Amino acid sequence: MDILTLFIVIPVLTITGIVLVKDMRHVRLVAATGMGLQLILSAVLVYLFVSARQSGNTAEMLFIKDIVWFKSLNIHYAVGVDGISVAMIALTSLVVFAGIYASWEVDFLTKEFFISLILLATGVFGFFISIDLFTMFLFYELAVIPMYLLIGIWGSGPKEYSAMKLTLMLMGASALLLLGILGIYFNSAPDGGQLSFNILEISRVKIPMSAQYLFFPLTFVGFGVLGALFPFHTWSPDGHSSAPTAVSMLHAGVLMKLGGYGAFRVAIFLMPEAAKELSWIFIILTTISVIYGAFGAIVQKDLKYINAYSSVSHCGLVLFAILMMNKTAMNGAIIQMISHGLMTALFFALIGMLYGRTHTRMINEMGGLMKVIPFLSVCYVIAGLASLGLPGLSGFVAEVTIFVGAFQHPDLFHRILTIIATTSIVITAVYILRVIAILLLGPAANEHYEHFTDAKWYEKVSAVTLISFVAFIGLAPWWLSSMIGSSLQPIINKILAFNPF
Amino acid sequence: MSLTNFLLMRHELLLTVAALLILMAEIFWDPGKKRSINLFSVLLFIVITIIGFLPSPSGTLFGGMYEVSDTRLIMKNILNIGALLVLIQSVTWLNKEENSEKISEYHILLISTLIGMNFMISAGHFLMFYLGLELATIPVAALAAFDRYSNKSAEAGIKLILISALSSGVLLYGLSMIYGTTGTFYFNEIAKLFVNDNLQILGFIFFFAGMAFKISIVPFHLWTADVYEGAPVNITAYLSVISKGAAVFIFIIVLFTIFPVIIASWQKIIYVTAILTMTIGNLFAIRQQNLKRFLAFSSISQAGYILVGFIGGNQLGMASVIYYILVYIFSNLAAFGVVAAISNAKGKENIDEYNGLYQTNPGLSLIMLLGLFSLAGIPPFAGFFGKFFLFTAAAQKGFYILVLIAVMNTIISLYYYLLVVKAMFINKSEAPVEKFRSDFPTRFALGICVAGIVVTGFASIIFEVIKNISFGV
């Protein structure tokens, strides 16, 4: 079996294992083992990928496995990865791994919880390894639907409303996507050859302009909803705040990246001409996302809402950078996806841990936590600093690259919007520092706080794993950006062929 | 007519023999052992279903009135599978005290409707078609009124028979116009003589309306919810899956073989009715509390999706429609199977009575979840593949707007399917359905449905076989 298919097989086996075990304590052990294996596997994948590239393999996608599935429609089970998908896979396995430890204390329907969580992860892994639009779409929907149960059953607050809103909006997006994919498929052979769902094959032909104008917006919006594109971001704050900790982590950390990755891999890569023509609309929308999300975060009182709005802002930046369509900005977009994935997962994990102690998420009801639970508080500060783009942490690398790339456009339109988007850094600093000041510093808000215990071992596993990678990317970004850069080149070439700057 | 020719009709022959054998059993078996007729009938039916899959030559009988081809054989086999599942699911209900006198009646009536459907699907002549249609409909009305002490059941039966009579009348009126302009009832001759004549189009519209009653296409759907609610659950399942499936099958054959000349006209009709059917079915389903009514409206909207597969008039369209019916049989029978199991055991049929079902009956809840997700088109279940192919077929001919409306409708349908999921998994209840263990036939039938839901999608061979025997306009 090829290494990529293992990324689906291991979660499926883990789920089977969870179904079979009787004891509830064993459930999370099985889950942790399975996802630990997955983490090791993704490390192996990174190693194999880098060594293959160094030995001079310049194929666009590596480890390709192609099995004909539905012959008459030319649907294949086709997997393959380039540097970008490898990075996303590594991110996913990290976040899932941390998520399992962050949900160590789930005691209501434990089995079902871990099954749904890992099912969601299966969908995400499948999405990132697919190079066939059909399988990609299948995994996309597979990743979305367990969300309903995860939020509906284990969530908090108005969970039923949030779960339904999230599911319907994301499935609505997938409806647009389905149409987009069908449109791409039926225009994938303008010269009358064999129609194809394979991304690599489609990228070699030029889809007719009339079709591109129709299907680029559909596909982009379809993925954009998941990437919290204004005005379709409204599921995100409600969904994130109602979801249980691990689900928020996975959702903000990984699932929202499906949107950015898909918009990049499908919408822009396959239809660059229309993307060039229509990008101005979406650049405006994403700029609004960036600014609006940041301002939204300022006025929130609930920690999860703050972080959800901040995610809207950061993911907006991802889409913003992708739409700039040059190498620097796109490189930044990918790093931003990884960085935001780690950082926001860390945030949500910490919020979950704080909530487990204080039983509130309202910042004005908390205070002075730094004295009582220093470990968690310091982790929170680190996450915050990464979020506002402090040099040395991953957020800085990502945002600088994005803004430099965006500013390379010589025209006024792009530059003005870049300047507007850049202001989000300042706004981010405002809400992050405000939260840190109220939450962590000052006198303890409640005398019960004296009895708090600091992080338990499994909480430390979760937090330290994520922090070390946030710092690693911040201190040594060239590892990541060289892996991404070589894979971006063919994509940039295709875009530049029609779109010379 | 030689024996080999005669054996072309083996589906119908076998079913007739089975019906007669059951009748014999009813007469000669010891009255105390009447319940074993269930087992006898199910076993017979399993044999028939298996024999149906043996390869058979194509050909015509009775001077072209009866036709067998690979396409029609597959359709019959799919119906056989569905009917078998319904039969097995009914055993629990038939074993109840009040039904013990009528077991063989049930089986004979059900099998005769199936004979009618088989004749209808094999028709090469409108008389044969009409004969089959009536044979398929009238016994179902008797079945719908099977619960003889229930007013609702009687009402369902009478409504069904009146509506069938009306729709048959409409259909015959249309056929008479077609006959008047072409002078023949043979499918292949009509196809040649059909010219874009106004009277012929009018005839087609009446014919369409007649079929629309059977498939419950909006605006001819008004009988559906009442009949589905009143009839016993298993009959409702039969009506919504097998009867509808058979009507869809013959309709697509007739449409693609007799009416290709007026494709532009029927595309317009189907375009509008498909949108209406999906949307109205979905919107009404949202408000339902009774699960049978709920599934009735859901099945109306499913008919709308099936029409989306019709519209292109292409080979892919026919393949996706046949495939979707197969998927729909498994999915809908899974849902109905759970409803029937709970209704038989505890008499509960409302959505809010399902609150907290997962806590007490996790197995049934999961099967229901699977069935509903498959109906909604969620991967990796078969319904996803089915819907994808239907929409692909329409998109192939450029009906993107229709596909857009259809996918938007699947979102609406997802909403109300999730309401049931919410009741089962999320809502708490003071008095949930108590824990009970359903008997072997129910579990067996549900097991097959689950296997079908999971396997039919992944096993591409099924779709490829269907694709190969389909044809376009």
C-alpha cells in the first residue's frame, strides 16, 4: 500500500479499534495511539518528500497513486502530494494529535466523540492527499458532516442552533462547489478529448473563458465559505464558540484551511484567467474579512468569540494573499495557513483548559490567572504574541511575507488595499494585549482561584507540541518555505503564462 | 412460441408460480402453522431473486407486445431486491395476532403487484403497459387498507384507488390521442410515426400527468402524504420505493424510446416539474411531525431529484436514474425499516417521540442515521454517489441552473433530516422509546439495507454495469 493511502487507512483502523474496545479509558488510549502513529507517519512523509526532492525528483506531485474508480466518468481514486499538501498534512496530524490530548476529559459518550473526531480528521487527510476533484469533494463533505454531531452533542451554549447553522452553511458551500466541479469537469477537454477530474490533467488545458467566468466564482466562494470569506463567515463565530475544545481546535486549525487550500488548488490553479479578471471583487471582500474580523474581536467578551473573530481575520488574510497571485504572497499564504492552524489550535486548547478550571469564558469574570496557573498563562501569552505577529514566532514570518508579496503589485488598487489590510496587525495587537491584560495580569478575580492546579500532563503534551512548532517556524522558516517554494513554482508558472506582472 | 421464448418471461412466471404456491399453502396447510407461510414466502422470494440474476437472452414475445432486454432485466432485478426487503421487514408485523388470518393474502397481493410491475416494465405495447399498470396498482390499494380496523387505513385504501382510477383515466385519454394520431399502440411504431404534432404533444402531456400521479410529482402529489400516513408502515415503504421505482423505470423507457422527437417539449415540462417537486416536497417535509408523512414528503422531493436525471435524455441520465433507484431502495427501506420496527414494537411514529433514542436503542438510531444521510446525499454513503451522478447527467447537457436548484434543495433536505438526527442523538427525553430487541427478520433486512448503503457507492462495478445497459435518446 502506498504511503498516502495509509493516511486514510490508519484513521479508519483507529475508528474500528475504538468501536471494538469496551473500556472507556481504553478508548482514548486507542485514539491517542492511532493519531500518534499518524503523526509519526507524517514525519516520515516529510522526510521522504524532502529527500526525494533533494535527490532531484522534480515531478509536480510525488507518491502518486492512481486507481480507476468509475471508469465511464473517468473518476479515479488519485492521490499525490507536493510540498504544500505535505505541509498541510503535517499540520493536520499535529493538530489532531494535540486535539486528542486536549479532549482527554470528555466523559459523555466518549466512544462516539472520538469516532466522530477521527472521522472528521479522515476527511481532512483525504482532502489534502487527493488530486482528483471527485475524491476531493467526497472527503470535503466527509469532513464537514461529523461537525454537526460534534457540536450538537458535546457543545455548549446555543449548540443546536450553531451546529445547524454551521452544517447548513458549509453544505451550502459544498453545493456551489459541486456545481463548480461539474463545470470544470465538462470543460476539461475543450479539444474534445477525454473529460477528466484529475487536477494535474486539467491544469494542462485551458478551460474556455466563458466557463471560467461562470465557475471560478462558484468554486472560489464554495471554498471561501469554509475559509470565512466575508459575508459568508457568520457560521464561524457561532460554530467555534459552541464547539467542544478539540473540535474548535480542529475546525479553526485545520478545517478552515481546507477553504484556503481548495481555493488555491482548484479555483485559482485551474482557472487562473478568470481569477485574474475577477480577483478584485474577492480582494475587496477578503480585505473586509481581515479588518472586520479584527474589529469584531475587539468588542467580544467571550474568549472563544474573540478567537473565532480573530480566525476570520487571519483566514481572510490567507485568501487575500492567494488572490495576489504572485509567488511571495502565495508562499506567505501557505505559511499563514500553517501558522494560524497551530496558533489557533493552541488558543482553543488553552481556552478549553481555562474553562475547565474557571467554568466561564467571559474575560471580565476572570483575572490574575498568571499568579495561580503560570504554565497555562505563559502558553496563552505565547499564543497571543504569535497571533499579533511578534518576530521569532510563526505569525511574523507569515504576515511579513504576505504583505511584501501583496505590495509587489505596482498598481494603486492593490497597494491601497494592502495598506488597509496591514492595519489589521495593529488591531490584532489591541485585542490580544487587552485580553492578556484583563485575563492574566492584575489581582485574582476570585478567591477560588487559589485552589487551581496548573496544567496536567496531557494538557502539557498538547500545548508544548503546538508551541514548539510555532516557535520552530518562526525561528527557522526557510525549512518550510523552501519546501513550499519549489512546489509553488509550477503553479506560479501556469499563472504567469497568462498573467505577467 | 417455443419454450425458450416462453422462458423470457421468467420473472413473471416465477412470481405467478410463487403466488399460486402460497395460495396452495393457505388452503392445505394446518391452520395452526399459518405463520410459517411467512418463512415459505420469503424463501421462495429469495430463490426468485437469485434466479432473476441469471443471464438471459433478449427478445420479444406476443408479436412485440412483450419485450425483454438487459435494461429491463436489471430494472426487474432491482425491484425484486426491494420487494424482498419489504417482505422480510413485514414479517414482524404479520406475525401480530390481528394479522394472523391474513398472512397469505398479504403475500399474494404483494406478489401480484410485482407481477404487474414486471409486465409493465417489459411492455412493448401500450395495452400491455396499461394492463401491468393496473395489476400493479389495484392490489396495492387493498394492501393500503390492510389494517381493517383502522379508519385511516381504510381511508388510505380508498384514496389510493380513487386516485389510481383518476390517473389511469387521464393516462388513457392521453394514450387515445396518441393512438388517434399514429394508429398504433406498439412502442417502436409510435416512435417512428411521432411527429411534432400538437395533438400528439397534448396526448403526451396527459400521459405525463398520468405517470406523474404514480410517481407523485408535484402538482399531482396531493394524495401521497395521506395515503402514506394511513397505510401500514410496510405498505408505505412498498409504495414509496417499489411502486414509485417501477413507475420511474417504465416512464424513462417510454420517454427515451417513444418520445425522442419531442424532447424539447418534455425537457421543458420536466424542468418545471422537477423544480416544483423538489422544492415543495422539501418545504412541506420540514413541518411534518409524523415520520410516515415526513418520509412521504421526503420521497416526493426524491422524485424531483430523479427527474433531474431524466432531463438530459442521455445515456448517463438513464444510468444514474436506475442507479439512484437502487440506492434509494436501500436508503429509504433502512429508514422505513427503523420506523416500522419502532412502530410495531412501541407504536411510536412521531419525531419528538424519538427524542433520546440513541441512549436506549443505539443500533436502530445508527441505522436511521445512515439511511437519512444516504437520502441526503452525504458521503461516503451510496446516496452521495447517486445524487452526484444524477447531477452530472443533467450538467452534461448544460442544465447548470437546474443542478444549482437541485443542490440547494439537498441543503433544505439536509436540514430536516438533521432534525430527526437531532431528536435521536441530541435531544433529551423524559420517556424515550424503551430499549427493545427487534426480531431476526427485521435485523436481517436492516442489515442488508446497511450493507447496500455502504457497498453500492464504493463498488463502482454496480454503476458500470448499469451504465452499460442504459441508452440515451
